[in-house]
Amino acid sequence: MRLLLDTHTLIWWLAGDDHLSVRAREAIADTTNTVAISAASAIEIATKHRIGKLDGAAMLARDFERIVAAQGFDELAISITHARLAGQMNIAHKDPFDRLLIAQAQAEDMVLISNEALFDGFAVQRLW
């Protein structure tokens, strides 16, 4: 499977947090799966840390690329197609990071690993 981690999923994975479901943990740990982290997650973490909404994430905000690479995860850049799809979504949900993750999962045919049920209303497969 090709997996795309939601930002909170990445944070919980790195912290070994019990909020991460068993199914999600097993899928991420399965070496036959490809795990990707969106550039949108880097923006979200850096922004939330800068404005004080993500305490304890200084190292992740500062060393995002190194930490992602050390986990063996792939980086997923934001393409023009991803941006266009995210902007065209006719949804009330205004979070631009969620919109980008949905668009990337759709365009790249990836399974989105997230506890957010709001993703179920889109043409995207979600695992939790």
C-alpha cells in the first residue's frame, strides 16, 4: 500500500503515542508499504509551532526533513495539480492543510492514515 500520513498521525507515530490506532501503527510499520509525508505537514508543524499551538515540537519543526528521512518515509511535494484540486474542493472545512492532504491522496491514489472522519466524505481511502 501507498500511505500518506496526516500530520497528527506523524506526530503520534514519532512520539509513540497511544492515540495512534493499532491498525495505523501496523500499516506504518509494515515494510511492504510505502509511507509518505506531505510538504503540507511540514508547513503545518512549522506554522503551529511558531504561533504556539504545538508545544514540544521545536525539534520536529527545526529538523523535519532529517526526522522524516530517518524514519524511512518519502517526501511528497505539493504539485500544481494538488494545489488546484485542493482549491476546487467545495467543502465548508477551511483547513488548507487537510484540503491539500485530501487532494494529494486523491491524485496520487494513496491511503490516508488519519483519525479524522471528515475525510470519509471524499473520494479517498482512509485507514484508522
